[in-house]
Amino acid sequence: MPAAPPYLRARVPRNEDARLLTGRALFVDDVQLPGMLHVAFVRSEHAHGRITSIDASAARLRPGVHAVYTAADLGDYLKPGPILVSPPPIPNLVFHGCTQLPLAKDKVRHVGEPIAMIVADSRYVAEDAIRDVVVEIAPIDAVVDLEKGLAADAPLIHEHLTSNLAAHVIQRKGNYASAKAKADIIVKRRFHYDRGVSAAIENRAVVVDWNPKSEEMTIWDTTQAPIPIRNGLAAMLGLLESQVNVIAPFVGGGFGPKIMMFYPEELLLPWAAMRLNRPLKWTEDRQENFYATTQERGQVHDAEMALTKDGRILGVHDVFLFDTGAYDPYGLTIPINSQCTLIGPYDIPDYESEFTAVFTNKTIVTPVRGAGRQHGVFVSERLLDLAARELGIDRVEIRKRNLIGPDKFPVNHEIMFQDSAPLIYDSGDYLPTLEQAAEIIGYEQFIREEQPRLRAEGRHVGVGVACYVEGTGIGPYEGARVTIEPSGKVRCATGVGTQGQGHFTVFAQLVADVLGVNVVDVKVVTGDTREFHWGTGTFASRGAVVAGSACHAAASNVREKVLNLASVLLNVPPDRLELSGGRVFDTDDPQRGMSLGELSGKANPLRGAVRPGTEPGLESTAYFGPDRGSTASGVHAIIVEVDPETATVEIKRYLVVHDCGTIINPMLVEGQIHGGVAHGIGNAFYEKLVYDEQGQLLNASFMDYLLPTATDVPMIETAHRETPSPYNVVGLKGVGEAGCIPTGAVFAQAVEDALAGSGVEITEIPLSPNRLFELIEAARK
Amino acid sequence: MILSGTFTFEGPRARVWDILQDPDVLAKALPGTKTLTKVGDDRYQGVMKVSVGPMSAAEFNITVELKDKVEPEKFSMVIDGKGGVGFTKGTATIVLDEQPGPITVMTYTSDVQIGGKIAAVGQRLLESVGKMMTKQALEALNRELKARLGSG
């Protein structure tokens, strides 16, 4: 059923789905060009070692091979990649930025690091030629464990540094020592969170077409940031930005690793295409993805919470280690998110958080959906659970006692967020969200009746309720250009890339409401730098907030133009005009009016004059740049049953009550939440990258690395709340990461509750049936 | 990966020792060995094919160097293997103890590091494949020993 205006808050079917579901959407690997050659990479099999020799002569002689490049062949192009995100201005911050060469020269620092690039007639020939390249590597002991990596005798990953410390940051609010002195109890634990992959369905891919006659380059790239990629590559290749066009077409999942920019493959294909004058394609295979696409989540926290005996939080102290992998191009976004997100919806007067980032001989770490927020939530939620148990206070009740009240906003937490702006919560209404979640999941009734009844039957059921606050929609800015065409259709071009979020629908909804047109008549274009070349990218749950607000602003400007021109042509004051049904008309006499298409033609006349102070056409470009992000929030609740014999966990119910400000499309918000929860369930109970002590990844395939499947992900219940953001006109907040942020915390809480009395305490994520079995066994002894 | 164990050869220690130093015998006994040649004093080179789970017939160029030889009691091997799907590096120590019969009890311990694709994809199966290959090899060597003893 087609949706009717107004489209805001309506369940508008997705404009892009017909193309996606019928296989007519372009993905990078669909791009086939005449004369295209294929690329494969020789990658390090060692996690840490010195390259003593590379002999590519046999590979170069293989029939069908056009070129083999090693670091020695790159000349001036062999430079470490840029630091993508500078650390925020935090006093006494230490940061050692070490980035990767496009091809390893003297040293390899993780398994899978590229050493040579092969260009051949087909991927088959290129893969065969990988085995012709003889690379001699003298292994060095690998740094895998974070604490051992900081030991004085640890092997140095970056030899110009004096240790494997990548960064050290302390952030403070108030004075934790005084909070501790006043406290009735201190709850203190060590928490572990381990690594996983993002596991997008589509791996990374790059196709480059260099036209030596027009001296123009077109790059199809699975990036989340096509505009910065274009600008960066143009600079590195010595081209004008306008000579390079980057297209991020449909992308099968981003989840963060595709916002990492200037991956070696992304840098090398354009360079080689200019030398070979042939189009080039590289598509990452799944095995490469496990090594060569960035990963996340290794942290170890030593945290304590100081409370009064009636359960009020006085302060939190947290010291943690953060695994940044072999290089740190993405700066400190993740650990700073962990620091900031730990506070959650709670009034924590005194907070001190200190982290040390550690280089390890593992794949580079950059944000993956949640981007460190999980860790903060896990630590504070688990500490609250432990405090509740120790104080004999109900778990929901202890949370209620500590929530920030609705009258306190904006709340300044006095520490720096990842966007280099102070962490300020714009708006929120936390208590009703928690109450609604507890009510829908039937918390009271479950605890009082159902759980005791099932326990009496010998069944181990548990409930969990966890809160979170999520910084979303950060700057710097995005832009959009909205054009009413003579056909009456509206074109809306924006710079952010799209990876399945529904941008073709939500941006269209915002524009359609402003211009009074049918939502299916708004054609959204994203991720093509020829169409729009100002912007940053899709990350930090910011697409709808920042690019959406820009679309809204551009559409509002076009609306002004429509009103002004129609006012002249119809001789009606602008305030008597209305836009609806694709027309502009006189509200006193609705028959008097014209279609927007006709008006667009009149705005671009073939004769006459475009008057000074006006512009031809019905078009406008606008930008939106918030000073700081908007703060989404929510509560997850879960009911599980644990089989203590097999340590399997069945999720009986999963509920998300979410507040992402004004909702553009509830169906898409639910879709984001469903996907996020599935991601979070994988993170909580299935997915874990296992490295051996020499840095070899032992489960680099979907045979051994488990993803949750349809049978593991329950039906997810959702409820929406709306506390609009004051930072943008529509009141938007982000939602892309919300589903996976408190999942580990709520899962751990419920499993522990199901096993209450057994002594099992969960201080780590991911769990697995195997690990849970070990914990149950250990508690028995 | 650490593989260790004991195996009893039905024959005297000196004859077991001889077999263990004979590349032609080893080439036949070690599963998947295509070639094994002596290339110097106590140095051998060869090509082995190994199948681990989804990796079928992965070829490795291997170099084995014998060290710390105390004939006929014990020796160590330094193993270095390289192939299209990964590498292996490690050491093994073999101790032979003659007991009445005469029989020879071999005690072996090996610590082998495995890397690359074969570690990433075959990890679950590496240990069982390693144990199976060791068992097959030792049984084949024992058969060769008995054949030699039987023929004089």
C-alpha cells in the first residue's frame, strides 16, 4: 500500500527495495569494463617479522601476469597512510600515530599485511602467481596479549618508539577519590571484551578506470566515505580533485570498517591503473577479509564503582587497555567512545577514566558498529548489577535511582567526546523508557511469579534489563542539493555513501514533506562525487541526522523559491500558497495553481531574463553542521533460558525500547534495531577471533568463526519513544548502532540471573557455550 | 602445536636408528612425501603433500636438519616447511631406549608452529591430522624394520 503524506513517522516502503530485491542494484563487483585486469595480493603469513628478501621474478614471467609491484617499485608513492582522526584536545594526552605503508617494506606487523600486488588477465592467474613470489621473513616474537605487550622486554612493533604504547589518556569529571571516601561500598572487577569481525555480506572491492585521453579517473569503491577518498587520492596521485570521481554504489553492509580510509588496496589500484592504462579490479575474498579488513573490540577494564548503601552512584573509576592492532590510523575514536559511553543515562558525579592503547601484531582496529560504546556500557551495567546484588536492591530499582532527570538537560559531562567537542547530552527522558521496558517484558511478574515457578521445575530462566546512551549524529557537516525537474520529479543528491540503511527512502520522506510531492517522485542520489562533492561520510549513526538535516534544509530553500516564483506568476501572496500533490496553489482558490514541474520550466526560461538576485531553476544546495552530536538512548530487556548441562542459551524474548528523537520511518528504525541486535547477539555468544601466541588467526573462515543465524536470533520486540534533539530542525538522533550496544551487557546479566545461586559471575564478552560451560564448572568447584 | 608420545619398535635400537637416518625409507613411510633427498651432512630436503580439512593436497617444500645427534640414543630435528597455503617451523626431539626383547621405545616431542592459510582454516583439524600422520609414519617404519629383520 503506497504511503500518503505527511511521510514523517510513516512506514513508507523503501524506495530502493525494488532494485535490490530484483538484482538490479549495482555493486562494485558488478562493474565490468573492457580490457579490465584483475588484482591479487601477496600477504604476510607471519604476524611479526623482518622481510629479508622478496623475489617476484618468477611471478613476472608467468603467462597472463602484467605486473608485480613490491614496496621497492612504488617510488615516492611509498608513504605511510594518513592519520584519519586526530586525537581530541585532552590535556596530557599521549598519542603515537603509526600508519601502514601500502606494501610492507622492511617489516611485517600482522598476518595478512600486503607485501606485493599482482596484476593479471584474470583473478585465477593472479592468485596462481601469488605462489611464485618468494618472500623470506625472519620471524620476530609476536605481541598478542595487551599486558605482555607493555612489558619492558616485549618485542617492539614500531622500533622508533620505546614501547608498544600507542596512546595514554586520562579524563576526569569531579574527584573520584572524594567519592570513594564517602562511599558505603565499592564494587570492583576486571572485565574482558574480545575481538570480532564486522562480517558484512559484501567484502571490500575497488574498480579503477583511468582514461589517459580525458585524464580522468573513475573509482568504484565499497567505501563509506567516497568524498574524502576522492580528495585524498587526488592529492596523492597529483591530480585535481575534479579529475577523480569516486562512486560508492550499493554496498552490502558497512558497519564501520569501510569508513577506514586509504586501505592499501584502495591506494594501489589507482596508482597502478595510471601506469598500466588499463582498468583494474580487486574484490576481497572472505579469507582476506579476516586479515585485511579492520576489526574491533579487544579491551580489558579494571573498574570500580563507589555507591551509597541505598544504591546511589557516587563515582566510577576505570583503567583500561585498548588493543589498536598493528597500526592506529583511526586515532582514539574507539577508546574515547568507551570512556564517554560508560557514563550512560546515570548521574555519576565523580568519574575518572584512564586508558592505554597498545600496539599488537594483529589486524588494525578501527570502529565497528558501536565503536567502543559496548565496552563502556558493559562495565557500568555489570557494576550496577553487582552492586544491586551486594546491596540487596532490585536491578531495575538501582537503575531508576541513578537516572538523570528530564529537567537536567543539557547535561555537560565535562569530558571530551570523539568529535573533539565536550560530551553534552542534548535531551533525553530516561525513566519512562526504563519503566516502559520493564512493563513490556513483564519484569516484576517474571521475578515474582514466573521465575520461581520455573525454577521449581528445575528450569534456569533469567531476565536482564540494561540502559544505554549513545552519542550520535556528530559533525562536521553534510550537504545536499535538491532540484525540482521539469518532469515534476525531485532529485536529491547528497555525499554520504549508503550501505543498506534506507537513505533512498528517509531522505526522500524529508524532502517530499517539505515540497508536497509524492515520496516515490524524490530520486535520491548518494555516494557519487560527480553528483555531490562536499561531505565526510557515513559513520557514527549520523546519516539521517546530518545528511537528513541537510536534505531538509535544501528542500526548504527550494520551497522558498517555489513560493516566491509562484507568488509572482499567480499574483498571490506567498503566505496564501500551499504545496501539495506536486502542485503549488492558492489556498483561497485551489484550482488556481500549477504543477511544480511546470513551475520548474518557468524558472529556467529560454527567453526573457533571470532577474538579478535570483537563480535559474528550482534548485538549492544546503549544508548542516552541528556543533556536537545528539544523544540517543534506550533500554534493552531480555529473557533467557540456560541449559546448565550443555551451557546453551535460548533467548526467549528480546525487547528494545528506543529513543532516537523524531522518527522519520518506524519501519527503518526497527530494521536498524533488528540488525543491530543480531550483530550484538553474535558479539555476545558466537563471534570471537582466536589468535595463537604467535599472532596467527586460528578461525579465519565461517567454518570456525560462528555468526548467529536465523535460528539464533529471536523475534525482536520494539517500542519507540521520541525526545527530539534540539540540535536540528526535525529533532533527529541516530539509530544505526543502538541495537548492538548494550546487547552483551543485557545478555550477561540475564544468563547470570538464570544461573543465580550457582556462583557464576560473567565479566567477559564474547561468551560461547564452551566458555559458559567452563564458568559453570569453575563455579562448581 | 605440541605433539608428543611414545612408540615401540619391535627391534634393536641400532637398527631403528639406521632406518630413521635413511631418506629413502622415510620418504616411503611419511604419509604424503613425494621426495626426500639428502642434501648435505644431516640435511634433507623434500616435498610433502598434506591434506587438512578443506585444504587438500597442499604442497610443502620442507627442509629437515638433524642436530644434537648421539648415536644411537637421540637426535633432534629442525623442520622448516613452506608452501602455497602456509608455513611450518619447529623442532622435534627423538629419544630411543632399548629394552629387553630387544625392543626400542621411542619417545618423541615436537613443538611446531604453523602459520598462514593452513593455520587459519585447518586449525581445528591440525592436531588430529598431525597425530594420525605420526601414527601412520611410525607404523610404516616399524613394518620396514620388521621386514629388514626378517630378511636377515
